[in-house]
Amino acid sequence: MNEHLDDGRIARCILGDGDAEDRAHLALCSACRVEVEEFGQTLRAFRGSVRDWSQCESAACEIGPKWSVRSALGTPYCIAVTFLLCLMGVAVSLWQRSNRSPGRAGSDPDSVLLEQVSADVARRVPDGMEPLLNWLDSTGTGGSSPGTPLTP
């Protein structure tokens, strides 16, 4: 019996499930006995705290809550405050939308990009082909209307 009891065996002794060998070790080993007694004191202190707490809680339940917003101000007031807060949220949202300037198309990056794409799509030919088209128009061999095939 040179070894001390491990945590599991000590727990079994505390619960009263320890075997005869564990009880004999506790009788001979003062270190293990002190550990079991200290743990028992801790459990007794915890049990006392739980009992005190439960007595205080049961007394508070009998008395009821001391103060709450709903009981002090009443349900209609709480409903009115909630409605006003929602109304303020909607007003702030509308105000933020009105401060955005949808009329200024040139300052919006999306509008600028859209205008560039529209200008590129509206061109008849790419920039590099512009001199060829001008030459064909000047010689009279090319058709200037869309869909007309170019003839050599």
C-alpha cells in the first residue's frame, strides 16, 4: 500500500462505493485521508451555499420582482415607445435615401462605365479600322449604310 489512491478511487470513497482495500488505505494513509476530508468539507460548504441561495430565491419569488419597466410604466407606454423607435428607423432610412443624388449621372462610377460601354457599342467600327472606312467612303466603293456588304 505504498501508492496513494487515484482520483477515481477517492471519488468512490467519498460516494461510499469504495472497496475494503480503499477503506484500509484511507485508515493508514494520512495524505489520502486529508484529501478526502478536504473534499468533503468543500462539498458541505457548497451544499450550504445552495441551500442559502434557494431560500433567498424562494423568498424573492413570494415577494415578487421589486421593479420592472413594464410594471412601472405600463404596457401601452412600452408599445408606444416601440412604435416610435420603429418610426424613427424608417425616417432615418428615407432620409439617407434622399441624400443620395440620383440626378448626377456623371459622378456615379456605374453611370460612367455604362456611358463608356454605350459609346463603344454605338461606334460603327473600331478606331483602328476608321482610316480604312474613310478611304472606302472617299473612293465610293464601300457602302456606308449598315448591313451593306463591302465590295472590292
